[in-house]
Amino acid sequence: MPTNNIKDFAALDPFFRIIGEGLAGLVDGEHFFDLLAEDVVVEYVISVPGYPHRVQGRRAVADLYRGYGDIMVLHSAGELAVHRDPETSVVVLEYAVHGRAVHTGRAYDNHFVSVITVKNRKVTHWRDYMNPVAVFQAIGWPTEER
């Protein structure tokens, strides 16, 4: 685990659960970060301005997610659809997350498509697609006063 305090990531618990469910039986590890290879590459293909487009390494992913609870707190995740291609070791997860923006109190409802490569029972590559408008509606459009 790349962190000493898993409570730092409590705001993401529903996300961690839905990913664990989608990858069940394909990866080893007790917590989300344990599922990732040390040198995992995560690409955020469709995201929000200011968010990195590429992160490499389990620790870097943990560092990126550490402050999530300062902005958004998730209360549920669902609508999981899992598509697996055993020949290429690729898993596509479709899912939704629901929560609240910390500063505005607005609802946050977003849908994701994650294209995940698994090798040696660890996630080695992850491409993420999400709806950035859902983020702006929750936290406030870039031109809105907060």
C-alpha cells in the first residue's frame, strides 16, 4: 500500500468498491491501490482542465487521489457493466459515481468508462473517460464564483 493512512482516501470508498467488484477474480490485493502494479500507467483521456493527463506509478496515483475528499465526497457507485477480453487481458468497466461537492454542496453524478489492462494479476495500464461537465456542475463552472 502506498500510504500509511488509508483514511486519507475515505471520500473515494464507493469508487474503490465498484472497481474491486468489476475486477474481482482478475487481480490480487485487498485495497484499490494494492490492485495496481508498482509502475502502473493511468491516463485521463477525457477529464477537467488542470488534471494530469498521465500519471505513472502506484504512489503517484495515490498522491493524486489523496486530496479528493477536499473537493468531492462520494456516497455511492453503481450501474456497473463489465466487458472482458481474456485474449488481450483488457477489461472495460462502465460505472457511475454519486456524491457531493465539498465547497458548493451540489450533487455530483458522473459516468465513467475505464479501459484496464491486467497482467500478472495487477493493473498495469488504465485509460479513463469521464464527463467533465458533471464535475463543473458540482464544483461550479470555471467562470462561476465559488
